Amino acid sequence: MPGPDPERIHSMFSQIARRYDRANTVLSAGIHHRWRRSAVKLSGAKPGDRILDCATGTGDLAIAFKRIVGPQGEVAGIDFVEDMIVFARQKSRDVRFEVGDVTALPFESNTFDVASISFGIRNVGDPRKGIAEMTRVVKPGGRVIVLEFGRPRQRAFAAAYDLYRTRMLPAIGGLITGQKRAYEYLDQSSVAFPHGDAFASLMRESALFASVEFRPLTFGIAYLYRGVKK
Ligand SMILES: C[S@@+](CC[C@H](N)C(=O)[O-])C[C@H]1O[C@@H](n2cnc3c(N)ncnc32)[C@H](O)[C@@H]1O
């Protein structure tokens, strides 16, 4: 499954970095914070753990993990767009935010309890490589957590959501960030990317996990996946 062109993705996220948080909050009516809490809970992270959040953007998921692992724990957040990392650093000094690529992680193998990625995997040029790298750096028994958009299954809700994502989302995202095309891409990439069983199969095919499970969030607008490393 080929992913998007990394150069195009890099330049798109550099351009929207400054307004990214505001757009997220308006477009999801704040629900993305609840989804992140579900991701942290499913990961089983506990005080003292070591966590890596990949494609961290402005760092919201990494910061949510830091609240759980506490002062004894350690959270690193990496993203290949420096502008995103600049804003992440302004939000928390307790997380170590660094520029880095999820397909070539600058960390030793078997060293993290959890590696996570939220709304990032569909933007990675080679998503399989990204998952393989995240799995490499977690310890055996460690968890790889993926939060990504899906498609609602319930028909009436799906119709309303389709209208929202095809019309309102690019219009509002464009107004807030000045980059309407980025939000058209967000919609198109979400529809094209596998979700539910299809994405879980991609994780299972890697043969890196002892188990892979998933669950829909908010009627399937988003999905949460957990792979436990062999
Ligand atoms: C939609 S944002 C998600 C940011 C954040 N995780 C969140 O939940 O708000 C996608 C992020 O993926 C990053 N990204 C895309 N490909 C990447 C790669 N190969 N390595 C690291 N980051 C990448 C982009 O720079 C962007 O910040």
C-alpha cells in the first residue's frame, strides 16, 4: 500500500502548523481530546513507563501520556516537520520533542513500553515501515497504539458525516488555516486509507504482534488499534 508523497506532506504540515491546534478543536468540536484519552487508556501506560509518540504534531497525545507516566516516566515526541515540533515544545517542557522520521526512528530497539501515532499513519509515505519501526523500538509485550480516522457504519449518521467532511470541513479548515487544499487532502486521505479490519490486517500481516485488536470511536469516525509486540 503506497502512502502519500512525503515531500508534499512535509510542506503541507509546515504551512498549517501555526493554526493546527485551533483547526483541530473547531473541526472536531473538542472530541479529539476524548479520543486521545481513549488511546492512552487502551495503551495500558502506567507511572514510570517510557513512551514514544510518533508524528506527534503539536504534541497533544504525548502530553496526555506524560500526565499518566508522571515524573518518573519519560515521554518523547517526534515529527518530521520542525514547525510542528516548535509549537509542541511551547506547550510542554516535560516531554522531549525532537525532529525525526517514523520510518527511521533514532532510538534503540526494545526500549519503550508504548509507541503511539495519532492521525499520522495515513500521512506516512510507507505506513508498513512506520509500523515496523514503532514495533522495533517497543519492548516485547510493549504496545503499538494507532489512532486514525475511519468511516461511520450507521447509514443515516454516515450520510450526515459525509456532508460534513466533504463540504464543511475543507471550508472551515481553509478559513482557519488559509490552506483549504490541506483539508481537502485530509478528507480524501481519510476515505482512501484502510480502517477497521483492513488496517488491523495490515498490522497482523507484519507478523510482529502477538495480538492486534481495534475498536471504533464515535460511531466509527475514528478507530483505535492496539498491537502487542511478540
Ligand atoms: C494530522 S497530523 C497529526 C499530529 C498529531 N499526532 C495529532 O494527533 O494531532 C500528521 C502529522 O504526521 C507528521 N508526519 C507525516 N509523515 C511523517 C513521518 N514520516 N515521520 C514523522 N512525522 C510524520 C506530519 O508532519 C504531521 O505533523
